[in-house]
Amino acid sequence: DCRPLTTIPVADGDDDLHIRLAVSGGAIAYSVDGMGTYVSWAPGAEFERCDGLMWGPIAFHGDDALLCAYSVEATSRVARRTRQGETTLIFELETAWTPDAAMEISAIAWDASRRTLWGASPGAGLLMAKQPGAGGAKGLILN
């Protein structure tokens, strides 16, 4: 299976360009700083831009949704985009930058066995958001 990517800019010596990748079953997603997040849901499917998501750490939430963590000003957010194109903000975290530690979320991973979204932040440490059980509230609950 070969799915050509859209053009990815080349970083010059002074820029830090981050490209992130997530794979789940036949789905592949990538996120490029300054460009956006893109997903191909199945082998042979084209990559589509995920409107409503910016760029940052990504992880699949099962085979039908993509999670993306991104920072805007002093707030880090995690949003969920479904295969049908619906984007939902899951949570926001105030991440005011201090000289000692960057507070933004730098990595995420979905743990299906624990129904938990894990996040890591150099300044805030390890974060977790639990998915409620059947009949509970929708979305994830930040702990």
C-alpha cells in the first residue's frame, strides 16, 4: 500500500519542523507544524485535511476517530475528529509558559484497554483522560 503524502516543507537550519505519524489498522495520519493534520482512513484512500484540527501530537481513538493535541497561545487543547468529519473539543488545559518548563502537551497515546488518553507535557508531567463507561457522559474526563 502506497499513499503519497502532500508536499511537506523542508526545515532550514534554524527551524524545528515536527512531523508526527499515527497508524491504526488501515488508517494513517500525519501532522506537520504550520501546515495541519491529514488522514487517510483506508488503504487506497487519499489523504484529507482535518479541518478543525491544527497540528501537533496525534493518536487514533480506535479505528474511527483521530485525536490531536495542539496549543493556541496559553492553552493546550485536545480535539477528536471522526471518520465522518465531525470535530469535538475534548478538553482544554491552561499552559502558560514559564522559563523553567514548557507546559504544552508534547505527546499523546490512546490506551484502549484502560479506555484512557495519555498525554505528556514537559512542565505538567503525565496527564490522563478517562472515557466514561456505557451510559456515562460522552467524551473524555481529564484527571
